Amino acid sequence: MTQLSSNPRARRGRIFPSRRLSPEEKARRQAEREESNQRCQVIFERVRPELIDEYYDWFIVIEPNSEEYFIEKDEMIAIEKACQKYPHAMCLMLRLNETGVCGRI
């Protein structure tokens, strides 16, 4: 028969408690992401009419600071190209169609 221990095991916590983000830092990062996405959306709306006929349903990855974009049929190749040129940038991936949505809901 198994004997239950009278000493409860200590509950585990976060692996790195010192790396916990403050609510202010989380809000700052969220605002930064939203601002970057809005800039990418403006670039997308500007280039979509000229690219949609030739590259319909292809993926476009936009880097907002340089306003450069990468178009590929395969999403992973588009991401790789963007990451090679801008490894630390926040890029946005969209699809060249009427809505820009990449998947199904």
C-alpha cells in the first residue's frame, strides 16, 4: 500500500520571476504593436490596388519603418525574407485580397 506524505510539495512558481513585466510595460508594448500595425495597414491600402491583380491571394509582409514589403506565394518564404533583412523589426503579414485576412474564422 502507498503511504501518503504528510509534507505537501512546494508549489512551483514562475521560472524567472524577475522577468515579469509590469502592467505599464505591457500597455506600452501593446500600444507600440497597435501603432506599428496601423502604419502597416496604411502601406497595405496604398499598394494593394496595384498588386492585387497580379498577386491575388499571395502573402505580403510589411516593415513599417522602411515601408518595404515582401510578396511571396508561400507565407514562410515571405517571413524568412523579411526576417533576413529586418531581424528585429515588427512586421505585419497580410494577404493580397479584398480584406487582407490570411485565414478563415
